[in-house]
Amino acid sequence: MSRKRVLITGAAGFLGSHLCDRFIKEGFHVIGMDNLITGDLRNIEHLFKLEQFEFYHHDVSKFIHVPGELDYILHFASPASPIDYLKIPIQTLKVGSLGTHNCLGLAKEKKARILVASTSEVYGDPLVHPQNEEYWGNVNPVGPRGVYDEAKRFQEAITMAYHTFHGVETRIVRIFNTYGPRMRLNDGRALPAFIGQALRGEDLTVFGDGSQTRSFCYVDDLIEGIYRLLMSDYAQPVNIGNPNEITLKEFAEEVISLTGTNQKIIYKPLPVDDPKQRQPDITKAKQILGWEPKVSRAEGLKITYEYFKSLPKEELVKQPKEFISRK
């Protein structure tokens, strides 16, 4: 019996690489695709020896050709951290628009089911708390974050258009803050930023007064939610994240406690359009997918900290602090 075949774009990234692992474990033939602008081949090098894995070094914003049948496509190609999408804004917009269009066209051609990775950033700086899927968001389309937020909002719109007009089987996951091994220390997000500063013996930088909140989901929980959504028959967007909310000040204190260091917390001005609150309403995920997170933040943080400690010393590079904790 032949294996089912899945294409995963952004395969060398943080989430993409974990998805490759999961689908290999589930017995699929996995085709990874990545242009390596933000991805790292080290995340998937352990898969290269496997017959059921192949890799294409390719930009999905350009025409995509994959020979043979395809059963599923997971579109995870996109810069996802403030450091990246502020540095490469045009590429961010193109992968969310042209890249998504190409993936949807491939899904239509192959009669494959496609899941696209959206984000909690479609809610912007929310006026509704916690955020449920019916909330339309509060987004500044011309602010510095607009290149990412609006790329993802367009991505959702074109995905639904392909579903309703062409009858393509589509799924949309709205991903909330996720962490775990294979995150980059210098990607500008709160968790790797705090741990990186602690490992370097620096004070931890919090923007604003630290009262803004985030909800952190461990990567294994997220991957389980994504897998269940792909295999479901639900086409509308679904929030996947951990509703256990914490302020960034409290989170910085947790990291200091975890690392056993004696750094202080220092405060800097809040960046433009930084969300004040971020917490998913996961009622739909519970009801439709039977999913909710299992890994506690204490357990997940310990695993992630051990991963970061194991990295080569040269990876503990100094981060651009002006972007830390923006997401």
C-alpha cells in the first residue's frame, strides 16, 4: 500500500520542521519545501536519510511544481517574527499572497486538501478579550506590523474564496504564541529573547510596563491541534493556542527563576501597534477537534531552556533589543 503524500512549505522552519516529524511518524511520504530565508536545514537534517522524505529548495512565491499525486498541503512558508518581517517586508507580503495563491492552485490541480497557517495577529491589537474566531480584529494596515497582519488576512480571504468558488478542501488554523525546541534565539519574540538574555547574563528587556499579556502554547500541543484540524471536516478558521494568559513582566520573572540567574528587568518604550492582550478562545477547538493543550508552561519552558542551553556558544549572539517581546 503506497504512502499518502503531503507537501509542507516552510519545512525548515520552527513549526514546519515539527510538522515534518509528525507526518513522518504518521507514515506519510513528506515533501518539504523552503527557500531558507528564515528556515534552517539543521532543523530537518535528521530526515534526509529517510526514503519517505524529500526536500525542494524553492520559493513558493514562484510557480510550484510537485510531480506525482498529493493528498495534503500544509502552507507554513512565511516569516513569523518581528525581526524577520520588518527586515523583509516585501517577501512577507508575497509569500502570504502569491505563495498562498500558488499553493491553492496546486491543491486545486492535485485535488489535495490544504491547511494554511494563519495567526492570532489577524486580530491585531484586540478590542475583544479573549479572542474568538468571530472577532474581525483591530489591525493597522499601514503600520510596521501591517505587512505580516494583512498578508495573513489576505491569505485567509483567498483560501475561503478557493473553498467556496473552486470547491477546494481548505482548513485555516489561527496560531497563537508557540514555543519549544528549534526556535531561534534571535528571532525577536519574547520567550527566546528572555532566555537568550538570561543565558548571556544580560538584564531582561520588557517593553511598556510589562502588563501586556501573551498566552504560550508548547509546540507539541500545537502540532497535535494542527493535525486534528487537517483531518477534520471543518473549513472555517480555528484558534489553536494555550488560553493560560500571563503578563510579560510575570513571564520575565518566570524565566529568571527558571534559569537561576539574578538579572533585573529593565523597561523600554512600547513599540508601535504592539498588542496589549493576546489570549485564544479555544471553544471551537475543544468542541470540533476534541483538542486542548496538555503541556504546562513550567514543563514546556524547562524543555525549551535545556534546548537553548545545548546550542553552540556562537548562537548566543546579541539580539536587536528594540524588537524583543513584540509578539
